[in-house]
Amino acid sequence: MIDAALTQLFLVDGSFEETFASQDTVYTRTETSWNDSKILIVDDVDANLKVVVGMLSIIGCSPSNCDSAINGRDAVELFKKCKYDLVLMDCHMPIMDGYQATETIREWETVSK
């Protein structure tokens, strides 16, 4: 799963010389890819939130640009208040799971446009 997340977060365009490896995959990133990005991290496990923030800091995303929620309902409320560039959502959470939250967010996006 970590490889899949890193594949989506890193731009493999070779425009920056910094690379690192995860298992058998080498990732390359641009220095300014995520510097000003606003990111919502949704997970009910505090340790997972900390790991994701740490991984995002590796690619240049400031922890101060990351918001977090511990369930889908809180994520939906945060999403309605702020424009996020990226939402990383756990699937299995109490109160409202990630699937329900994503569906609610997509419906809200459609109605609010």
C-alpha cells in the first residue's frame, strides 16, 4: 500500500535529482511539487496520521498545511470549509467510513458548483 501511495504522490518526471527507493521502486520528485498544497488526512489511528504527515514532509509538504480528521463525518465538515488539493482517506473508520465520506463529498461538490 505504501508503494501505491508513493507512486501517486511523487512525480516521476526527473526534473529534480533527489531520489529514494522503496523496495524495488525508485521515486523522483520535483522540489516544489507539494510545498503549498493543502492536504486532508483522514484516519482513526493516530499513529497512521503521524506516519502520513512524516511521509508528506519528505516530498516537501509542510505539516502546517495538513489537516486531519478521525472519521468520515469530521472529514466532510472540514472539506466543506476548506479547498484541499489532496484528500488521503482511510476506508474503515467509526461514525462514517471513507466510502460514505467520499460519496458525501462528491455529492456536495456537484451541488455546490
